[in-house]
Amino acid sequence: MSKQPSRGVDLSAYRVSRRRFLMGTGALVAGVACSTTPVSSGTQAPAASAGTLEMAAWTIGPDAPSYYRRDNLISAVEPLNKALAGKPTVKLDATFESGGQWGDYLQKFTLAAEAKTSPDIILAGHENLAPWVGPNYIIPLDDLIKKYQSEGDIKDVIPNLWNAMKLKGKTYGVPQDTEARPMYYRKDLLAKMGWTKDKIDGLPDAVKKGDWAWPDFVATAKEAIAKGVVGPGMGWYTRTSKGADVYMFYYQNGGEMQDAATGKLVITKDALQKHYQVHADAVRNDKILTQAIYGMDGKIFDQTVMDGKVLFFNAGTWKWSDWQTTYKVPAQSLWDNVGFMLIPAAQKGGKPVTVSHPLAYAVTSNAKDPDLAFRLIANATTPDLNSRHSVTSAHLAVLTTQADDPTYKQDKFLLATGYMLDFTKFIPNHAKFGIYDDVLYRFLGAVEQGQVTPAAAVDSAVKELQGQIGDELIVK
Amino acid sequence: MARIEEITLPRERQTAARWRFNATALLFMGPAIALVLVFFIAPVIITFAMSFTDLATSTGLSNWQWIGPENYARIFRSQFWLPILGNTLVYVAVVLAFNVIVGLGVALLSVHMEPKAGGVFRALWLLPRISPSVVYALMWTWAAASPPFGMLNYVVAPFGLEPRYWIQSDPWLIVIFINGFVGASFGMLILTSAIKAIPEDLFRAAQVDGASALQVIRRITLPLIKWPILFVLVYQTMSLFASYEYIYLTTNGGPGLFATETWSLWAFHSALSNYYGNLEFAYGAALAAILVIMGLGISMVLLRVFRFGQLVAEPRVEVD
Amino acid sequence: MATVVAPVPGRSRWLVLMPYVVLALATLPILVLYVWLFYSSFFPRVEGFRPIGDLTFDNWRFLWDPASVPQMRNRPPVIPLTVNTLLFATLTSLISLLVSSMAGYAFSRLRFKGRRVFLGGVLLLHSFPSVTLLIALFVVLRTLGLYDKLVGVILVQTAFALPFGIWIMKGFFDNIPWDLEMSALVDGAGRLRTWWRIMLPLVKPGLLALGILLFVEGWNQFLLPFVFMPSGSQQTLSTLVRGILGEGRFVDYGLLTAVGLYYIAPVLILFVLAQDQLMRIYSGGVKG
């Protein structure tokens, strides 16, 4: 180790560079601090002039074609301002998240709501509203709905849909769109199996009437595999990840999820077991559903079903549009080869089901002027605006008047699926639904994997639910 | 081991020196202490306190209540705390072994070859660590995908293994590999530098004495890098207890009933990741609290076993 | 100072080749993964190792024509995001360096009350799952008025990087012979000057290496910027990648790998250039 004299070490070479470094860093930090102005989300900033009201709105797809969720609000600004005649003038800053995840979006809102920087209007799934009611992130809309009945086309919202917006009797959202989750089927494959064109075309109707039920479904899928029309495990592809439609099979077997009176969550053990049994049988006994379905990559799912390799598959109505845009399947090819129907009833003569997941606009407690925020939403809820969204993103109408809308009428698909709303169910509005769902979905996965029998799964699941949300649960 | 030498200053400067010492220490440690206090200590305390409340998205930050140890009771009411604990221990142990052994292996191998070649290999091994987690996890997800897309299936086909959806059929394998390749790079980096720092004369002397490569490794290299290995072991253990990101991005704790769920992932899921937005902050905090205690316990054991005291050698310059 | 066990004449050839073979096999998986990332971004679809479709730059059009990419249509353009990410990474790196080198020096050279506790504590802090601090940090940031600001996230990231940084800097300082300082101190130079003028220049390789690592960590960071800077204008590239990943329903792997590659590229280049410094991060590791 060489010794260096303390004196005489020439540090002058360092001197300038150190100072420069320090100044450079200081300048950088100062620059950032100055450039990082306090974020004004539009709701906090004072109005530019006395007569302007700035509002902010957050919306999300995540599917890209749903951008009208934002654009409709923007289009609503003009009629609103006309009605207000400058007292004040409304300015809107609306965002739309394309791609991305629901969880992140919701969490972003939660944190913003707590920091009181949330937008005036938030778009969310109807079931997301329930947890926001407790901490007062959003406001009840009943009075506003009554007061502004004639604004936009609020009064023509399909009545059944309001049910999905309520928590303990109060309404918290305005339906923005809805959809259904049909059972799709490949017409070309059925034809290969020897089905006549009439039989194929008549299938949705037969399901609707309850003539063609789940046992028929399973038999057909098995036959397809036996005949080699599809590969093993490709008779039926169900949903690959969490979501509302998982519960279609619970509802199919008579399950209940929410007690209307108390608002508490309900679990019907018998229905749950049948729901699990349906999946267990499909994967393990009848072998019409591949075990790899649980958590399968969405893109692989879509590719496979669009390649015509699967006979029956579950997806949302919005996928019809998505398959055309993202997967570039020509529309005619889709109509020729793919059909759609309700989820067949559990037994012949029963009622078929589907599940809908309406989205809603809500007014936050951070809104500077809740009346105006509501009115903006109302003005965005008109047949023409809603229809253009419906048609572009393949979501169903929320207004009865949309059935007469010229844009809407042109969409064969929407018209053809509209009837499903009569059979549809919703997931409950409850602050702890997420926990309920988490437990049930995990056990579903376990059942599909063969890790546990349906009966044992039900017992464990109910036990777990009671341990986790006991006081909010009614077990039937 | 360098001996600590003491300097004695003239008397009148001693007291002044001591006073200056404490002020100096404060000056140097100040910013670090401030940051740690505000962004580590305070949140840690808040988190522990939070675990005794019912803070969740359903209560918001203003509507919560103290509920005592209810969250902890709820944890142990779950049928899954034991399997998840088991998962965590297995995960930490296996990945740790992978990390240290492979890291050491790569370090050793890469110094026994042309420096340029060694450098290239080490660079490749560092790739996973410096990649954004999302992108890296994406690669593994794709590799593990079901046919016809997944790469792994093509690789194992010649060996007669059936093609499968790896994330479902062998989730542990994926979890271990994805974390292992990232973690090994940490050990490799540290150990390579440590090995390179060993004076060359030692090696030359050994060669002159006719020692084989293996003997050199066993007798010279390994003992001299004992402390870096130790550091890697301890640091990685604690890292692994707290890590969950790659698991989250690939198997997400699945499939099914928490097959690959670790405790930290469980905490994350509860507090920040619910499909319907039901975030249970306080419950997650309770889970995290238990995790911290576990991590602390294990670190204490490790540090005690490897004689932490020697690692924290007294400072070289003491002005008394 | 390369430590290479030179082949002794007469040593069997396989012994010389062995490291190459073994390491090549072990490294193969990594190579495969990254090669896939690379060429998957130039084809519409890839099945296993087989690309489907023709070589195309289509996936890359998010760079020059974001409007044509459905997933990008509603996002801030890539350049500002890149600048944000750069700013975030650079600032966290610099501030971390400063704080770590100060604290590392103190741990290495100063004797003060509670030193051991601090040192142990620093290591233990690392074990706290950072994600669950998130909620509590939200409260802290809000109280300090730093929520939704770049400064706030930078400070959090810096704090999280401290344990590692302090350990590394301490290691570097430990390896510098104390006689330099001693002479300076005996001559009456204060600690601060000594540190600034003498010690820091001597640990420059360490500073550089640590700085680069910290920069990379800042560049790759997703969770913190996303949770604590929710407003669109200050997002980082990681959010973009995550956003395109979607919920598994609309994933376009071609696009995703292209964006991913774009995101990784600067880091890779940096690494290739600064590899030596990084390797030195634990030089002089003979301890004890």
C-alpha cells in the first residue's frame, strides 16, 4: 500500500469537476422541483374565469373499442353548455384507459379519492360501486335522477338495469352499457358432425325455450371429440380467468348471491356444488374441457377458438367486435361460422341464463358541482351516443329507445343478442364481494385441477367464507 | 485481518474531537436517517398499528376502527395459512440454494476462462436482473405456455416429455427458475468481484506448487470469499422472504388453491390486488407483520450463526 | 486485475474446455428467452421457435404512428414517457448515491452510538415487504404534501435503495487504507473535506457502479410511479408496458415484445458499456 503525503496531493484537478457536479445536480433537482407543479386534476384548480367549471372524468375499456365511454361524455358537453347558456360554461378533461387492468384502475381511483384528487365522474363496474359507498367516495343519485328526469334520455334506461346500480335501496350509478355472456358455438363444426342447417340455426331458440339443456350440451361435446371433429379437451372452452361469468353456472343451478332485504351475501351450498360439479365433470369425467383452461393465456384462447378448433366457448358479447378488430377475423366469416346462445338450462324445461355486467357512471363526492356532473352524464345517455358506443364495442343497449336508433338497428349482432337481457343475472353489489369471489374462484380452480372433489370443495369454501366474512354471509 | 490502530491526539483536541465526532456522524448519517425514518420507520409503525384496525377499501381512510387482534385471528382461521407458510419456506430454501450455488458456479467458471469470454457470460447472466420485471416475466410466461406457442414444450419434446401448460402443471418449476435466474446474478456479481480481488500471487504460488484447479478452488478461493458468500446468503434470504413480484406475474400464486402462493404474495393479494377492488389493507398489514417477524427471526439466526460481529468490523480510524 | 487460472502446459484439454461447455449450457435458457424477445417483435406471431408471417416492422409502429395502434390510441406519446422515466431514474440514482456514500462513509469510519444497531437495522429493513408499506406510505406522502409528485416518488425510491447502497459504499470505503485520511485529519482537515476531497475520488469506481445499478432500478420501477403518481402526464414507460399487457384478453405479443425491447434497450446498452464498473462493485472483498 503506497503512502501518499497528506500535503502536496494535487487535488486541483478534482476541484472544478466536483463543483460542476454539484452545480449540475443542484440545477437538475431545482429544475424538477419547479417543473413538478402541484397536480391539478381539474377538480382542484380554481376556475379560469368566474363562468367556467372544469370537470374531470376517468373511464376505462380496457378493450380498446370502448373509447366512446370517454367520447360520449365529451360529446355531452355541448348540449349541456347550450342548456346552461354560459352559467357557467363546462369544460371537461376526460381520460380513457385502453388496455391495462381493472385492479390498477380501481386502485388508482381509491387512492385519489382518499387524497381528494379524484375526478368528478368515474366509470366503473356496477359492483365496484358498493365498496365506495362506505367511505363516501361516491354520492347517491336518487334525488338527482328524480330532479333531472328529462335530461338526456335518463328516463328510458332499461328498468332491470337500475337494479344492478343499487345498494340498500339507493342508486349510485347511471348505466353506461351492458353486455351478455353467451355460449358461442361453431356452426362449421356442428355441420361436420352431421347437424342440418336448420338444427344449427335453431339451436339458440331451443336453448332459450329450455328444450336443449346442459345434458345435451355435454353429450354433443363428447360426440364431437369422439368423432374427431375437435381435439380432446376442446369440446368446451370456458372463461380462463376471474370474472362475473364464472357465476353463470352457479346461477344455472339455482344459486343465490345476495339477500335483497339485508344486502348480505348469500351462498347456496347445493348450487355451489352443482356449479363445481359441472366443471369437474367437464374436465375429469367427460373430458370435454381441457385442464389447461384455468389461467390460460387470453390470446391463446382467442386464437384457438377463432381457428375453429373448439366447439363451444364462453366469451362476452363485446368479443364479437374484438375478434374482428384485434384478431382480424372478417365479419362475414364470423357470422357464417360462429353462433351464440344463452347458457343452457341445467335440465330440460329449465330456464337458461347469462350474466351481465353493466358499467356505470358515478358522481364522486369530490365533484365541485354534483348537479352539473350528473347532468353531463345524463346528456351522455342518449340513444344516439349510447348506440354508437354499443355498435363500436359490441355492448348492449341500456336504453329502451336504442332499439329504434338507426345506428343500433344496423348492428345485426346487437339486435340478435338483445333478448338475452331478459334472462340475465348480475353479480351482487356488496363491499366484500371481492373476498367472496376470491375464495370461490380458487376452489373452482382446485376442482378443475382435480385437487379436491366438488363436495369437499363446497365444505371448505363455505368454511373459509365464514372465517373471512362470516358476519356478512348467509349460508343456505 | 488488518489491525485497528489508534491515533492519539493532543489532549485539548480530544474533547473537541469527540464533540466533533458526534456532530460529524450526525452530518453524514443525517440524510440517510431522515429518509429511513420518514419512508421506512414511520410506515412500518403505521403498518403494524394498521394491522389492529379494519382498514379496507370498504372503510376508506377515514372510517376505520380498532378491532384488536381480529385480523390475526382471521389469518389463523383460514385453512390456508399453513400451506402458504410451507410454500414460503420451500420457496426460500430452494431458490436460495439455486441462487447461491449457481451464482457461485457461474462466478467460478467464468474466471477460469478467457477474460473476455468470462465477461460475456457474466453479462448474459446479468440480463434477467436488469430487465424490467414485467418484460422478464412475459418471456417466461410465453416459454411456459401451452402448445403450440410455448417454447419449453419444444425443448423437452426430444426427451419424450408430453407437451403441457407449464404454469399449470409444474408451477413450482417455473417459479424456481424465474426467480433463480434473477437471483443467481446477484451472487455471481458479488462473488466474481470478490474472486477477482484475490491477489494473483496466491494463485501463482499454488500453481507453482502444482495444485490442481479444484484444489485451488477449495483451498484458496472459497475460504477467501467466505464473507461475500455469507453476505449473499443473508441478503438473499431476506430478499426472498419479501419477494413476490415474479410469482405474481406468472403463476399468481396458483393454480387453484394457493399452490405457489407465498406469504408475501398473500399479503400483497389481500392488501392491493383484488379483482373486484376489495382491498383489505389492514388484513394485509397483519400478514406483513407476521412476515416481518419471520424474516427477522431467520435473519437473526443466520447472522448469529455466521457471527455477525465479525462482519461488522469496528471502524478503522478511531479518534479518541 | 483479472484472475485467470492460466492453463498449465500438460493440463488436459477437457479441463480447459469444461468451463466453456458447462457455462454455455447453463446460459442457454437466458439466451433463448432474450432472442425470442428480439425476434418476436419483428413478426406478427411466433409459435415456439417458429415465426409466423413475414419479417415486419409493424409492431414497432407505436414509435412513429401511435394512432394506428389500438392499444396506444389513448395513451401519452412515447417520447414524454421516456423522458419521465429517464428523469426519475437519474434523479433517484444521484440522490441515492449522495446519501449512500455519506452514510456508508460514516459506517465505515466513524464510531458512534448505536452504530451496530443501525447497521443491523439497515439490513433488516430490507426484509420488510415494500409493497405493504405502500398504503402507509400513501398516508405519509399525503401528510407531507408529496403525493402525486415526482419528488415524492423519488424520495421513496431513494429510501428503498438505501440499504443496498449503504452496504455497498461501506464496503468500498472499508477497503481504502486509512492512512490517507489519517494524515489529512492530523493535518487539521475536517471530516467533510476529507470525505469530499479524498475519499470520494478514491471510490469513484464504486460510485459509478452503484450509480448505474440504481439508475437501472429506477428505470425498471413500476409499482411506485404507478401508485404514487397516478396523473397521466408523469407516467413512466413501465406503466405503458403493463398497460399493453392488458388482462390477458387483448394481448398482442408482437407489440408487447416490441415495446418491451424498446424499454430494455437503453439499459442493455448501458450495461454493455459499463460492464467493467459493475463488476467492480464488490472489489476488495477480502473481509474479516
